[in-house]
Amino acid sequence: MRIPFNVPYYTGKELNYMKEALETRKISGDGTFTRRINEYIEENFGTKKALFVTSGSSALDMAALLIDIKPGDEVIMPSYTFVSTANSVVLRGAKVVFADIDSNTMNINPEDIERKVTKKTKAIFPVHYGGVSCDMDRIMKIGQKYGLRVVEDAAQGVNAKYNGKYLGTIGDIGCYSFHETKNYVCGEGGAILVNKDDSLIERAEIIREKGTNRRKFLLGQIDKYSWVDIGSSYLGSDMLAAFLSAQFESMDEINRMRKNIYEFYYKNLEGLKEMGRIKLPFIPDGCDINYHMFYIVLKSEGERNYLMNRLKENEINAVFHYVPLHLSSMGEGMGYKKGDLPITEEYAGRLLRLPLYANLKEEEQAYIIEKIYDILN
Ligand SMILES: *Cc1c(COP(=O)(O)O)cnc(C)c1O
């Protein structure tokens, strides 16, 4: 048995919708399917404005542009995240300030955020790791207290909730990813959600259209469009929105399939947890998760690497991420060093992600679990 780490799930309707999009002869951005995606997010998740874009990374880059991150500003975020969270800020010439995480959830620790606020702090970028919400009540309070914008990196959090609210709809701005490794996919894609500030909505549409007011022109509100702001080409193709429409229609079904897999792991690995051999994911009160990820935490980095390598020998592709950004060569170039974020450093070394995708079969999962018990005993 050979088990990859991820296999994108297809509902079977993707090609039909892409064919429909082809036949409209409007395959660039903002066609019928793009509108469908935007409206789905606005109506079902509850945000003022959602815009389908080329990737989660683009959504983050747009967010940094929208809230005017500039040289001299500081943005607080976890070091335990994907590079795009940090790149969005670095691309604006601003300073990334890394905060430590809570070892129960791997999410940014609000106390460390508050310790790191300075006069230069402009925003907080919390990342909802594995679709488990950060402590958004406390983060929003810190944001209000110091007058900071909050941009949620909800790339992994699509369709997950915090106290009844969808992730990505709580901060000033939310960013989603539809990359093939996420829950609902179209190859490469993303969305930006503008949740509060009406003045950001029009600007988001301009930035997404290469800094032009083309959107107003298309709506017939002006008779010529021109260059009015900075921006880039962030519109996703309607072909990919068509692909994603199929996935959105099956959102509940995909979520159910992932839930079964998550719960099967949890139930069958509890024995090892009770023996004190591993830690399992912790879901705080008020969090409805989207079963994006299943990970275990071993007792040491050595044990994690041993288990990962032995699983690989058995053709089970379990992986870890991230190399904490503050210890990457970019992070070191910013002056960070080992010892700056102790919890991040320790837990990044001990965490192992297990294969989780909608089509993972129960016998494959049983095989993975059996091997984990064999190797650890
Ligand atoms: C996947 C991911 C991104 C980037 O999304 P893309 O669509 O691949 O650009 C950003 N942040 C986090 C936390 C992610 O997991």
C-alpha cells in the first residue's frame, strides 16, 4: 500500500462547469462563475465583500496593500506559518514581528502579541492553523485597544467557525486559499474578504484590477477607465472559479468525508495518547473545525523524525512543516535567532501531519494507524 500525503478531491462536476465557462467566451476574471463564488462567500459565510483572486498569497498581498502597510510599520504574526503570511508584509517594505504560539493549538499567543505591540505596530495577522480558530476575542480586543488592523490568514480555515462566525469574517480582512492542498480546491485560487470598512471595498476592487477603476466602468458608473491607484493582476480566471463552484456545491459532503477521517484517527490514536506517547489536536471551546489537518505531537524531534522516516519506509507519506520563519535564512537576515520563540521551536520539531484527504480509504487509514503503533512500541 502506498499512501500519499494529499490527493485533491474532485466532485465530478468540475469539467461540466469549466465547459460552461468555456462556452461563455468570457474566461478571464469576473464572469458568471466568479460572481457565484463571491456571492456564495458573502451570503453563506457573512461578509460585506468577497472577491475571488488568484491565490491565498495574492489575497494576503492585497490585504497588506489595502491597509497601507508601508516602510516603518510593524506587523505581528506567528513564525509558525507559511511564507506568504510574511511575504505580504516584507513586500511592502515593512517589518515582520514574530510572536510565539500556544502549544495546545499551534496558534499565535495573544499575550505574546500584546508584549510585542510598539508605537510602530500597524496590524496583527493571526493564522488559523489547521482550521482551528485563534483566540479571536482576545486578538480583536488587542486590535481595538491599540488601534490595529486585524487580517486573518484563514487559508486553512475555509468553512470553519469561531463562536458561530466563519473564520475570515471576523477581522478587518480575511484571506482564503483554494490551493490543491486545502479543503476546497481549484488548483490555484483564493479569496479576500472585506468585512467591516466600506471604504476598503472599492479600493479592493481597484487593487485587484491593476490599480484601475475598470470595475466601475463595467458597472456603467463611468464612461472610461483609468489608472487611479497601485495594484496588480489579482483576478482569478472564471475557468478556475467554475472548477471551484463544483467544490462549493459539495462543501458539506467534502466536510463530512474529512470529518470521518479525522475522527477515525482521533479514536484510534487515543490509546497512544493515554500511554503518554503522543499528544493529539486540541479544539478550544467555541471552535467548529473544518478537519483541514490531522497531526500528532511526539515527545521529541528525534522521535518525530524516526517515526516519519519509518512511515516513509512503509510508503506512508507523513510530513512536517513549517521550518519556523524566524529560523529560515530570511528570518535570520532580519536578526532573529534560535531561542527567540521557544514554544514555536520546540513544537515545530515535534509535530507530524498524517495523510488526510477526502478519498483516503478506511483500510488505508487502519494501515497507517497500525504502523504508527508498531513503530512506536
Ligand atoms: C496555503 C497557505 C497560504 C497560501 O495560499 P496559496 O493559495 O497557496 O497562495 C497562506 N497561508 C497559509 C497559512 C496557508 O496554509
